[in-house]
Amino acid sequence: MSSTQSIRLAVIEGDGIGHEVVPEGLKVLRAALEPDGVEVATTDFDLGAGRWHRTGETLTDEDMDALATHDAILLGAVGDPDIPSGVLERGMLLKLRFGFDHFVNLRPTRLAPGVTSPLADPGDVDFVVVREGTEGPYVGNGGTMREGTDLEVATEVSLNTAVGVERVVRFAFEQAEARRNKLTLVHKHNVLVNAGHLWRRIVEKVGSEHPDVEVDYLHVDAATIFLVTDPARFDVIVTDNLFGDILTDLAGAISGGIGLAASGNINPTGAFPSMFEPVHGSAPDIAGQQKADPTATVLSVALLLEQQGHAAAAARVRAAVEEDLSRRGELGERSTAQIGDALVAGVRSR
Amino acid sequence: MSSTQSIRLAVIEGDGIGHEVVPEGLKVLRAALEPDGVEVATTDFDLGAGRWHRTGETLTDEDMDALATHDAILLGAVGDPDIPSGVLERGMLLKLRFGFDHFVNLRPTRLAPGVTSPLADPGDVDFVVVREGTEGPYVGNGGTMREGTDLEVATEVSLNTAVGVERVVRFAFEQAEARRNKLTLVHKHNVLVNAGHLWRRIVEKVGSEHPDVEVDYLHVDAATIFLVTDPARFDVIVTDNLFGDILTDLAGAISGGIGLAASGNINPTGAFPSMFEPVHGSAPDIAGQQKADPTATVLSVALLLEQQGHAAAAARVRAAVEEDLSRRGELGERSTAQIGDALVAGVRSR
Ligand SMILES: CC(C)[C@H](C(=O)O)[C@@H](O)C(=O)O
Ligand SMILES: CC(C)[C@H](C(=O)O)[C@@H](O)C(=O)O
């Protein structure tokens, strides 16, 4: 939460549309900080499928050390159709999240005025998902035996610790207090009884220290129902890594598409740089054509600004995005850079 | 797939609205089989929260033995607010699914004419989810150490075998061939690399024996997006136990609510009785008031009829349900039994 007069930012454009949306994010970031006299010093990191194809490397120890010297990381998107599944996810994205102990994966969902939802009657959608980022089935614990034979057995182990759950639950309660005082735990404690009851007990314990926050619980399957029948009921959702992955894509879908969905991989202790990235992927099918919407990246920049202690600049960015979204009907097709320019102008006008 | 002239049916009404919807299901079942001269001999089993409160028992070995002598099982719903989470799920529902090796959990989704969806523009929704029923994170493998302390560690192990995956994948391909020749594997193989790659390899292998079936793949998070933005794209979805749980509730939600969602827990080998149940729960809040919609149970009866080799009777039931659903606008509020009566009349009129 440093409020320095300069931000040392590590930039990972990645692959595909990452190369198009990140420059727009940076333009908006700089414009938003101008009035406060804050500079942004960027270091580019060449990471992703491109690097892997050329060098076979995903993320080296040197990369991690170099990234660690920055205040924050802005990531576009990684991946292409020719890289085997799991290589970048496990070897880079999750290595970053785990290595920098990004235990909070913060994903706000808001259906902005003017944005169409696939839901007939979405109501007032405005919630955040606080997804655990360093535990659960994402830990990479598991294996395969007798691979490729009829006797193959493959396992995936979900690991959950009291410390790991408590710290993210505490963060979620604080979010709820800064919002509408409502927290929904999503899990599946009737089947995943060990992990589920751990989450439940910790939410109960931390909840007793926050009597002002109304707490409820939904099984993950039921949560998907409410996300389409009554998304307005949610304020803060706290959930595990895998359920959070699923719920936030669905949340993105009902609120205008993942082209608008932002996320922050946050280490609230400040021990390591936090990382901000749009939820969408590298979209190779439209890459290089200036067709990508940079809004999710720009909203990720707003999260970055907030986390770096520049709340006023974050508010300027959000206001510019809201205004732009509300006028999309009249504006017609625009290129990635044109949307970025409009957002810069919007930020400057505030 | 026996086609006897009588069905020995084990009936588990369970708790809450289970006591109201199951009798309607039985009325419709009998009416549908009348023209074929097939009788239904029922045995009632007292299982669920009620039994547990009275006796502390969930499902005994004697219960299992007695159930096993039947051709099929019809289950209403179990649970009430006073039973600890997990007791009935692990001790009864999953014990039945695992004990009777119900490796196919079949969940059709169809948006019937006249039924409103929360989606603004759902399109032609008609797909089935083939959910694996005996493996994955549902196996109950895992534990807790240092429970209740700050050092607690809780694990959940997802177990997946080649045999287990292959048999359900084969079933799914057969479904696709009997439908629109399209199969979508849903998993998360970029993160759950061991289980995910097993599923992937097996779908590839079995797919090569079914060149007529078009196969695609979606990560579970992306699948939730398409379920709300373009559900018409799906024909057969094959997926693991947990992802199937989540996707089928969402599928129910977009197609008229889980009040209409049917399911079959099927052992296609016939070694054990298959079990048919609505996806909804026991709904204690409306229990005993004749407010529950028996349609999900009646559609589960249609699955039962099909699995028992009575396709014509199944078709009669489905047609009656479709007709009833299409007239709901004019019909106003009806009791559980009134809907059941209307469906019986509908079946008889065919
Ligand atoms: C790419 C993948 C590893 C990642 C995840 O599963 O977390 C993505 O889906 C996300 O939500 O950020
Ligand atoms: C009650 C629960 C164990 C069950 C499941 O998770 O399978 C239910 O949600 C279902 O989908 O049938």
C-alpha cells in the first residue's frame, strides 16, 4: 500500500491480444496519475508462449528475482494454440501467484449502465469475488501412475490450511465492511467435508469479530443458480481457488463478458509485488487486429492504483470506464487504441 | 435394460417435499405403463433425515441388500436444517451412488416451449450432461489434521481411473450418436493436469472409434460462460463428478429452474439398480404445503422408464410434461397433486 511518487511497474504483455491491451492500460495508468505527479517506471518482461517457443523457458528464478524488485506487475494474457496445456498455467501464471504468495485473487463484478447482460432481468449487479489464490486444488499436488494404460490412476490433491484460509477470509470481511456488509461463503462442505468444514469454521470465527457483517453460505452449485437468477443478492463472495475460478468466469459472463472482467492477484502484506491482469485470455483468433477491448485491462489498472494507495486515480479510471461503457451504443466499432484513447481523454477530463 | 412385465421399484420419499413429489411421480409412472400392461410393485424405504433423527442410522448394509433386490430406485429428496452437513450426503446419497456403482449421472436439460428462462435470448436449449458418478473429488478421500487449530491442514483427493473415465466416456459417445453427434468434454486440464490429461486422452481414444461424433473441449470456467451466452451450442457434455454437479445446477437454472431438472444415477451394466431423483433438494421451507412442483420427479420417472426399456411410456410422460409446461401461463397456481393429476391425464390422453 505504498504511496510513493513513482511506481516501479513490471510489465508482462504476454501473447496475442496482450500486446494490444497492455499499452492501452499503461496509457490510462499514466494519465490517471498525472494530476498527482506520480510517475510510472516500467520494465518489460518477455514471458509467455513466445518466449517458451524460442527458449523453452517459462519463468526462471532470475525472472522471479527481477520481478520481485518492482512495486506491482501488470500482465496482459499468455498462451497460444501451439503450447501444450498446462505449461504456462503451471509453469508461469500459477508460479507467479504462488511464488509471490498472491493469496487474494480479487475479482469485482459490476454491470455498468449501458452494458447488456445475457440475463433478461439482471438487476443491480455489483459484487466482488475474493478468491483464494495459493491453495486448494491449484497447488499442483497429485500425480499419475501407469500413465496411458488401462490401469492408470490420476490424482489431484486439494490442500487447505487454517492460515491460508483465515488470511483470505479476513481480507474478505474487510471488503464487506467497506461495501454493503454482506459476505457469502461458497464451498461444497456437504461433499468436500474436510476442506469445507475448515472454511466454515474459519468464516464463523472471523465473522464473530465482524458482527456488523451478515454472513451466509451457498454450495457452489447453488451459487451458480443465484448468479443467473438473482446476482443482485451478492456483495462479497469468498471462496476457494477452483470455485473462484468458475464463479468469476460466470460472473464475467452475466455482467458484459470477460472482455470487461478485471482481476488482482494480491499479496496484502506487501512482501511481494501484486499482479493485475484481465480475466480473459490471449485470444489468438483476434490478435494483432486491434479488435480486443482493453477495458478489462484498464479496470485491472484501477485495482492496481487502489492497491498502490492511489484511490483518487483509481476512481478517475473507473469513472472514465463507466462513461465510455454507457456511450457504447452511439460510438460504434472502435479499435483497441481508440478505446484506450477515449479512456485517456475520459480520465483527463476529471 | 430389462423389459419385464413388472417393475420392482424401491421408493425413497426421503424428507420434506420428497413426500409430496414422489407420490405424483408414482401416479404418472403407473399411468404411463398401463397401456403396456406393466405393473409397478413398490417397496418403501424409510431413509433420510427423519430416520437419522429417530435412529442415528443413514443407510445400513441391510438397507443396501434390500434395495439391491429391486429393478430401480425412485428417490425424492433428503435433508433438513437440523442434520449436520455431510451426514446424509456422504452417508446415504453418495453411499448409494458409489455402492451401486452409478457411474453415469445423466442430467438432460431442455428449455421446453412456454418455460421462461432467466436468459434474455436462450435459443434452442437441448443437451444432456453425462456426469461421472463414482470418482473425482467425490470419493471421500482426504482428511484433516490438527483440526480446529491454527495449524490445521485439510485435504480432498480427487481420484480418477482409466477404467472409470472410459466407461462413462463411452456412454457419453453413445448418447451423442443417438442425438446430434456432438460431444463436449469439460474439465480443467490446464491446472488439474493429471486428471485432466487422463480425461483428454480417453476422450481422444474413444472418439477415434466414433468418427461421426464431433468432439470439442472447454475448461469448466469457460463452459459456465457458454451456458449463459450460447447454451444452444451443447449437445452432450461429458465431465467429472464435481464439474458435473456445478454445471447441472447452472443448466437447470437457465432452463426453467431446478424444479424441472431430472437426473438418473445409472449403472448401465445392470449389475445394480439405477436410481432416479430430481436435482432439487427437500425444500423444508415449502414442505407439507403442496407447493412443490413434481415435474422434476416426473421427468426422472421418464428417465427410469427409458432405462428400464419402456421407451414408449417414457415418451408419453415427456409429451405430457411438455404439454403441461406449455400451458402454465393460462393454468395459474396449482397444488403438487393437481399438477400430478394433470400429468396423469396428459399421459392417459396419448
Ligand atoms: C489460466 C488459468 C490458470 C487461470 C486460472 O484457472 O486461475 C484463469 O482461468 C484465471 O481465472 O485466471
Ligand atoms: C446433495 C449432493 C451430495 C448432490 C451432489 O453434489 O451430487 C447434489 O448436489 C446433486 O447434484 O445431486
